[in-house]
Amino acid sequence: MPEDDQRATRNLFIGNLDHNVSEVELRRAFEKYGIIEEVVIKRPARGQGGAYAFLKFQNLDMAHRAKVAMSGRVVGRNPIKIGYGKANPTTRLWVGGLGPSTSLAALAREFDLSN
């Protein structure tokens, strides 16, 4: 597993963005990988660095798929760079890969949700 993936979060940092890229363009490029809850674009003053953005996906699986598929792709006019953003503290745990037959009762037994 690449070192970066050990710090994986559902937030992606998108660097080397075209200065004129819009939220709509970013959503269009990334939404096929999952539900995007938030897009924040930062555009430093000219000469102070390139534009960048943070995309918050609904879960880690979606963010990981997007990172793998979109790294180095061109959005606007530039090939983008993608990394994981900082994690937001939460009391939730994401468990991926569960089948549709997994019940809440089975999860409660497995994870002791009585606390």
C-alpha cells in the first residue's frame, strides 16, 4: 500500500488547477466516482502560486476511486495533482464493502453499538 494511502481521508486536495476552473467543471470531472458533499476552490493572487481545491466525498471509497482515476488527468488546461486532505475529526467509522444483506443488527453485534 503506498504510504499516502495510509493517511487516506474522504477529502481530496486537487493541485495545479487552471486559475479559471469552476466548481461545475470540478464536479463534472469527479462526480462519476461518488457523491461530492463540498467543493472549495482557492485562487491565490497572480504570482502567489496556482489555484487548488478541496473536494469532500461522502466516503473514503469514493475519494480513493477518484484519486486513483484522476491523478495526472487534465482538468481545464492543466494536468492536476491529487493528494489526500486533512481528516476532519469524527465519531464515525466508515466500513466499506458490505453487501446489501448486511443488517444494522449484525453491525451492532459486530461493533457493540450499545455504547
